[in-house]
Amino acid sequence: MRPAERFASARVARLATVDASGCPHLVPIVFALDGDTLYSAVDRKPKRTTALRRLANVAVQSRVSVLADHYEEDWSRLWWVRADGAARVLALTEPESEHALRLLTSRYPQYADQPPPGPVLAVDVDRWSAWSADG
Amino acid sequence: MRPAERFASARVARLATVDASGCPHLVPIVFALDGDTLYSAVDRKPKRTTALRRLANVAVQSRVSVLADHYEEDWSRLWWVRADGAARVLALTEPESEHALRLLTSRYPQYADQPPPGPVLAVDVDRWSAWSADG
């Protein structure tokens, strides 16, 4: 399976950003992939500290890392895929933002009832890294 | 449930480190907690590039972020706990390293058959952050 395909099989991933003082920050995200672009939406209004944090971080350091992994007690079945790239915050009025929200809502029916109020984060993935215990 | 207790209920977490150029790096880890200290072992010899990476990173930037999260399709049951702290690489001969390996092996019987060959990473957690959808 191609790394991006395996990544897309996960329902949740984790986004690492770096703040102005060089410290890492980590949050779980739901996401949709369109080729080598990964979209996630900020689920809470950017006024909220936690949401602001990742947006403020990418404004300073656009490099981000996103990880999807699979765990089970049979360690011969472990795998992970990492997507490294540059992040962009999309304005709500951009066509790409609407496109991303359509992809996210199609993948997560949960968003149909309650669309995410925050802006979309796009990550242009320039490196896929993959590992699996079964080689 | 206290954040550390909820964190410990997860079998896998994700470790974010920052490299010398200020870019984030992300790997899944198995871990054991002892109070506010989190231990994980490098599963492969540090000669291997991927293992070296996280050790080289914490030598430059000791601040790390570790995330445990729970996903299911009922989003009212989502939760995550984040542990932010400073990392230390333990020498294999240190008593703390033996203590950490005992904790890890007791939590993961998988390690009994094949102890991790690499050094132990200790994270002294100075901030626990927790969120759950059910408040």
C-alpha cells in the first residue's frame, strides 16, 4: 500500500507544530487528503487558546509533521506513516477552503450536523515516511 | 479521571521533538509512567537513522510533547491528554534505565521476549493538558 493510501485509512492523525520559542505542540486531528495536500479544520473558534496556538505556530514556523499510526498488541502488525510538509491557513472565503470542507464532511458525516467553525489548515506534504513491522 | 491516569490508560502515544533547524519530528511510542516521568525505549539501535533522529533532537532541544488520544466515531466520546516536558537520554548502565525497562516490560509483555536494544528516553512532565468532548 502506498504511504498516502495507508495514511488515509486512519480516521485520526496527530499534528505537530513548533512555537516561536522552538517548543513542539501536539494535537489530534481529523483530516482529509487530496493527493499530497492534507486538510484539517479547527473545530473551535480561533478565539479559544488551544485553536489559536496551532494557527499562531504555523504563522511562525510553517513546517509541520502529521502522523497516522496503528497499534495492536500483536506488534508484528504495527505500522505508521508520517507526512512532513508546510502548512497554510486558508481564509474561510477561499474556494480551496470550501473544497476542503466538502472533503472533510464527506469523510466525516459528523461534520454535516455541525460544520467546523474555525479556518482550514492545509498541509502541502513534501515527504511521506512509512514503517511497518512486517516490512 | 486525572490527566496522568487517563494518559496511562492508552497503550500508545506520540512523541514530538524538534530538530536543530526548528522542524518538528513525530513518532509513535509505547511508554510507561512513573508519577510525572514518562519512559520510552528506542526499539532499534541508535545507528539506525530513525532512532538517532529523536535522540539527536532532544540533545539540541530538550522540550518535547507527548500525546495520548482516543478516537471513535461517536465524537461525544473523544478525549486527549498531552504531556509537555523536558527529555533526557539515559545511559544503559544507569539504575534509572533499569527501573524504566522493568516498568516497560511489566506493562508490555512483548518486551519480555525481546528487550529494546536502544537507550531509554525519560520525559520529566511539567504540564499535563487534557480535553474531553463530554467536558
